[in-house]
Amino acid sequence: MFDIHPGLPAGVAHLLHQGHHFNKLSMAKSQATFMKKQLEKNRLKKKEDKQERKQERKQNGGSDMELAYVNEFGEIVSTPPEGHRAAL
């Protein structure tokens, strides 16, 4: 017995013989559509997560980061050098 649908996997050829009507193009198209939907879903989730983190930072009153300075001897200190003015 020869294969009527060369190049198709046996399971797909079997479904075609049972009367299912689809082709390779529609299978590839549906996979591409699925991937596009998944990518969009991931993008939206990432955006929502970023928005949540932004809200949390806003509620916590900004950053808790401390500044460090280097003095004239190359040592790291917590106080700014004399004559230092804050950036506006």
C-alpha cells in the first residue's frame, strides 16, 4: 500500500482518510496564531507585574537606598564631602 499523502505524519494521514479536512498550512497557521496569543499574554502579564511593582514602590515612599561617597583618601564614607551640594 502506498501513502496517498507523502510527507505527512502517519497520524495526520490517517485522520485525512477518516474524512477530516485540514492541511499543513492550516496546522502551521494555527501554531503561529497560538504562539502570537501566548506572546501577547506574556507581554500583558509582564506589563501588569511592572505596574504592580511601581505601585508598591510608590506606597513604600520611594527608595530605601543609602548613598555612599568616596573621600579624598579613596575611602568609602556615608557623609558627603564638604562643599557638596545636592542635585536638584
